[in-house]
Amino acid sequence: MAVPKRKMSRSNTRARRANWKATAPTLATCDRCRAPKLPHVACPSCGTYNRRQVRFAD
């Protein structure tokens, strides 16, 4: 197993970690109620998926 020979500096460590960014989730609009929802997921407001009722809305 590879082991580093020297301690990595703080600037190098932080420069490497600077690329770990959180991205905003992609939202799609529901075909039935036009509410924003995650793609390929049942709509949380009306409970439809692929134009079919799959669960009861809360």
C-alpha cells in the first residue's frame, strides 16, 4: 500500500479539497401539477410518476 513520504502542506490539502463542491439538485416540472420535482422520482405534491398515480399525496 502506498504511504506518503512527507506531510502534505495545508495549502496543498486545501487546494485539493477546494474542488469538493456541492451542486444544486436538478429540478424538473411535474406534467400534471407543474410543481418542481426531482427527475425520475414521483411528484411529492400530487403523487404521479410518468403520468400515472403511484402514491397518495400527503
